[in-house]
Amino acid sequence: MNLRQIDLNLLYVFHQVMTYRSISLASEELNLSASAVSHALARLRQALNDELFVRGENGMVPTPRALALASPVQDALALLSTALNAGPFVPAESTRVFRIAAGDLFCSITLPKLITRFAVVAPAIDLKVVPLSRVDFRRQLESASVDLLIGWFEALPETLRRSKLLTERAALLVREGHPLLDGDVTMARLLAYPHAVVELTGTEEMRTDGFQDDRGLVRRVWIERAVLEGRTHAGPTPRVAVSVPYFTALPPLLRASDMVATLPARLARSALAEGGVAMLDPALEPIEVTLEMVYRASDDADADGA
């Protein structure tokens, strides 16, 4: 097929539908109506003589032809994006929109400081923060669907770079008046109570050490040390009573129950200031929470300019 027969904009629509497996989510990302996205897909289907996607119970299901096209289209769009943005990055003059995939730890602690800084050095730059909860987060970054991933990463492929934003200790919280506040807080006592945990993907697709591997990009999706260690040692099996995607959802759950939860220290102190919860002092080495920024190696020039 002659490339001149294909509107390249249709390939970008194809890429977003492939990424999100949803017409509505793709339309939000493209800032188009759902009907416009459907119309674009219809044109591409006609040009390629293939259905490309069919509706399934959990969204749009790609055909074998669509699956074969996915990686080449993703790579081509990434190269095109890199070429078009190859000019020098001048923060004070830029009007770019940066898409950041991150969780509520970044939004609560780092984002307010970033906004204050941008108001001085990059006043016309806009930020769009989306949840870092999808399993295919590496594909989102490499395809330029997002510009940055913010999280805790153990390993990166050679195509990506990272920069540390913060490191702090985690803290254990319970409700005020909880039985664990009396006496030594041992692992055995911790595991005797149900736990509320943050599980960032919502899929439970992770290793036993709390990390998730997406083709070499390894991200921590749990920081609940007591539960993880309890699962790997003989003794009582820890009960995860509630799993949520956000740290800020934990304190209200603790105030209403006997559950135990792990939070980054700064979020824990904010919860303490609001009242109704207390911090435990366990006889355990505290775990440290690290927040890093991961970006494409091809964007190193932008990082230098910033």
C-alpha cells in the first residue's frame, strides 16, 4: 500500500485506541469527540481492509492485523515526536503541555512545589497528570502518550533515564486507641490485624517482593513491608482486608477500623494533624520510600535545558 493513501492522523488515533482499548478514553486523550474517533477508525478500517478492533466485554479487542501494526506504529510516532521536538528547550518561552503519569504521593508532596517553581521559570507550561496505574506504563512513555513517569523504580531499560525526586521513610498508622499502641509492636502482632494497602495497578500483577516488571522497567507497586515479609516466612498469613490505589484513601479507613496501613512519612504526618490516627513505633527496620522521575533517553536535551 502506498503511504500517501493513509492520513497519518489516523495512525495516531489507532495508537491511542490501541493504548487505552477504549474509544472514550482515546477521545479524551486526543481531545476529540467519541464519534470523531469512531469515524477516524472507520476510515482506517476501510483503507486497511481490516476491522482492527472489535468490541469485547472489557473494551476494544484488537484484531491480529492491529496487533501486528501496534509496535511499528508506536515506534514511528515516537520517532516523529522526537524529530518535531528536537529544537532547544527554553522553559521561559515554552508553551508545551507535559503529560505526567504519577500517583497521589507526587501530587500531594512534589506537585505543589513544582507549580510554584514553574510560575517563575516556565509560566506558560501546562501540566496534565494522569494515574500511573496501567500495566503498560513503559509503552505509554515510549509512545509519547506521557512525557514522564513518577514512581519508585528498581530497574530501567537502556532507552530510559531517571532522576531522584525524594526519599523518605514509611510509617505505620492505626486508629487512635488501637490495641497495637500498647506494648511492643512485633511482626507477629502486626500480622494479627488486617491490613489496608496501596496497590498501584489494581491488577495484582506483581512479583512477591512488591515490584512489577514491564519489559525491563521495574516499578514498586507495594510498600507494605509487613504483608510482603509475612507472605515469605513461616507463620500466620497476613490478611489484606482492603486494597486501594491511593495513599490518601488510607487514613479514613483506619479511623473506622482496626486495620494497619503503611504511608510515606509526610502523608502520615498530615493524617496525624487531621486527628483520629496514631503512628506505631515497630521494632522493625523502617522501609524507605523513593520517588523518581523516569523519562526517555531521547529527552536528555530537554532535561539539560530545564
